[in-house]
Amino acid sequence: MSDALPEEIAAPHLPSASTTRSEFLKPHRIVLALIGVGLIVAAAMTLRWDWLPKYGDLILAGLWMTVLLLVVTSILGFLIAVPVGLAQVTGPRIFAWPAATFCTIIRGTPLLLQIWLLYYGLGSLFPFIPEIRQSFLWPYLRQAWPYGVLALTLSYAGYEGEVMRGAFAGVPKGEIEAARAFGMGRFTLLRRIWLPRAFQRVLPTLVGETVLQLKSTPLVATITISELYAVFARVRQDTYIVYEPLLLLALMYLVLTAILVYLFRLLENRLTPKSR
Amino acid sequence: MATAAGLATRSAADTAPLVPVEVKNLHKRFGDLHVLKGISLTANKGDVVALIGGSGSGKSTFLRCINMLEHPTSGSIAIDGEEIRLRKDSSGDLAPVDRRQVRRIRTRLAMVFQSFNLWQHLTLIQNVTEVPVHVLKVPREEARERAEALLHRVGLYEKRDAYPAFLSGGQQQRAAIARALAIQPDVLLFDEPTSALDPELVGEVLAVIRDLAEDGRTMILVTHEMKFAREVASHVVFLHSGQIEEQGPPEAIFGSPNSERLQRFIQSIH
């Protein structure tokens, strides 16, 4: 079973958060930090930032939208990914085959194309269906964000469904068998043993996938959703200033990624067995 | 609900002593391979039955059929006098009619596996309380107290908050035995419990099993440890290519084996 990594690889010992100050302040770190500070000061002194106060509120709104998109679509996507992965591992063919097809289609086509197909395809079809026009959903469906959320959710579900398939299949058969031998029902087995074990194995992969998801969010700017990238595109259009907004944008994605990685590391530290 | 039904069955048959395990004429085929060819075996209360035989003789498959981890092709299995209701499925094997009945019966049979199969994401104490709390619905506090006592008994109380991956094979197997005892089973099934252990760790696990045998627990034990089988078992069954070649008390089996195959098997082991 190639999925069954030795425990040492599957659950590497993570550096503990409690490094002391003297350990942290090494010469190379001090030099790098000074260079970093120098760059920021240089950027602040020599580049144009006078546009910033005017667009501050918009940027915050865009940041909020990006974070919301990321969190909502990752969580919804993961909830779909679990049954998609499970169906491929144990499901009867009528579930396994559609799940595999779903993953192949999502992973085999560009996300941009999926977003446009949903927004310009479904979005332009719905107004001609009276049942939908008159339903309570219409006030939502005439906006752009439901299509963006749907596309990003399906995308995450497609990639994660495949990852979860591997994770479910990689849980040692003996542990599943032990649960059955002790009289566990299917649902209890999934909830107590199979899913937590699979999730534990999949966490390191999940960090990377979620970072990729963050960096996929600018694509929904193309269907008029005002997330972070869309705001900066507008700054550029309004002011004809190109580099400064892009630099700030890059920095903001970098910080978001760092926060994301940090949060996942906390989770990983909690869930990874440690010797005591 | 499941427990209530179990209690009803037990009290109804209170007058006659219940037979913990009664297997009749069990056959198992894997495709063209006829692994078990009509095996019958009865374990009465307090019996320690040792199943011995060469590799491929079907002893592990037989043990796994008792708790339906493997579906037999034909034959019948009764636990505590309650027969498992079976019917032919599309693969030609017998599948349980009622999953709930099998789940309920499985909670009376506890299995100890060759490769321990502890749940790696849970600590030892969590491994031991898992089934009592989440299957048998024992109150958490009570399950925890019982688990601590059991880990104490197998000498792992100090390790109760450790994860299995950080323990030796012998310690993991002793924890697996504590997990099995936690459901207060009527029968313990051991599937080659020492075969995956380093030689120097075999002794500590056998000591725990011996301790349980002396308690008068009903056990069925697949083993390659002949000396241990001779000392602990009350009944020894020698399997050869899916059939019972010879059975009897350990003195007879090891002292004066009748069949040529058993004689050769015992010689090859020593």
C-alpha cells in the first residue's frame, strides 16, 4: 500500500512554538530582518502612497470578501469532498462512478472556465425560467456572488475529494476491521475512527490546497465580485498607478497565507500524536 | 434496545448452561480455493481452545468466521446459544440477515489481532474506552475507571495517555488485550497474538493471556506457541488443509499424537 507512509513521514515532528528569544535571534535572521525593514522604509519613502487613505475602506471590504470567500468555500468544499472521497473508496458503483467523474471534470478544466460557465451559462439561463424568477431565491441568483461561491466550492470539493479518496484508502485496514470486530456500526465507525484518521493524514496536504484556494479567489473578480484583487484593479483604473497597489496586494496575500499556514500548524499540533 | 434483546436471550436460557461458541460444519471457499472443509467446534464456558496447524491450514480464517469478519460459505454459528441468522448473498457466501444482530453478537466476542490494530489517533485510555462509550453506551466516567483498572492489570497504567505509535509491540498488544476486556466479553478470540512480536516481547503478552486463562475466561486462541498452548489450553485442535485432523486435551495432542501429520507438525515445531 503506497499510501501507508511510515508514521515518521506521515506525522513529522513539528518545531515547537516555544523557541526562546536567544534561539530566535541568530545573525542571519537579524541581517534578513534589517534588509526587510530597509525595503519597507524605501518603499514607503520613494513610492506613491497618497491614494491609500481614499481607498482604505474599499480595501478592507475587499479583504473581508476574500477571507469570507476562502473560509466559506473551503468549509463547504470539504463537506462535499468527504462523501466524494468516501464514495470512491467504498461506495457502490452508482455512487463511485459519478464521484470519480466529478473529480475528473473539476480537476481537468480551468477554474476560470468553470466560473464563467456557471455565471454566464446558468446565470443567463435562469432569468428565462419563470419558476426561478418568481422564487425567493431570485434576489440572490441575480447577484454574482452565488456563482462565485458555487464555482470555488465545487473546485475545492473536486481537488479535496481526490485527496480524501487517498486518505480514506490509506487508513490501515486493520484499524477499520478492529472497529467492525467490536460491533461498531457503519456511521459510528466513520465518525469515530475512519474520518478522524483520514483527516489527520490529510492535514499537511490540506494546508497547501487551501493556500491554492486563497490564490484562486481573484478569478471571481472577472464576474464582478469585489474581492481584494478587484479593489486593487479599480485603484489602478482610477489613479493610473500600477506598481504600488500591486505591491501592497502581493504583501496582503503573503500575510493571509502566513496566517493560514500558522492556523493549520496549530491544528496539526493539536491532532498529531506526540510522545508524552 | 440491542442490549435489552441480549439480556432477554440470556435470561430465557438461564436454566440450561449457555454454550459460548458453537460452530457446526463450517465451510469457506475463496473462489476455487476450499479453505475450510466442514469444521465443527464447541467452546464451553471456561474452555481455552487452542487452534494449531501449519500456515494455510485455515485456522485464522476459521477464527475470523466466528465473529463474521469473514463470511462462511455454509455452516452455522451460535454465540451464547443464539444462532447468527445467515442467508446466501450474490457472491455465494452466507451474509448476515440482520446487521444489528451481528453487531450485538460482536460486542460479546472480543478479538485480539496479530498486528494489534489499535486506533492510532487515540491514546491508550481512549482506545480502551472507545467501544464501551460509543457502542455500549457506558457512562464516560464509569468506562474511564474501568479502563484505568484494566490498563493497570496489563501493566500500562503509566502509559495511559500515550499514543500507540510510541509504544513497543508488546505494550501495544497488552493494550489491545485491555481494549478487548473493556467490553466485558463472553469469549476472547486471539488471532496469533504474538506472531508479530520480537522474541523478547512475546513473554510479557503470553503472561497476560495466561493470567486471563486462570481467571476462567472462555478463549479461542490461534497460536504458534506450542509450549504455551500445552500449558494453558484445555482443548487443542489441530487443523490441516481446512479440516480438523486431530483434537483433544493438550497432554494427548502433544504427548501421544495419533495422526502422522500431527506427529510431523509437532516435530517440525520443536
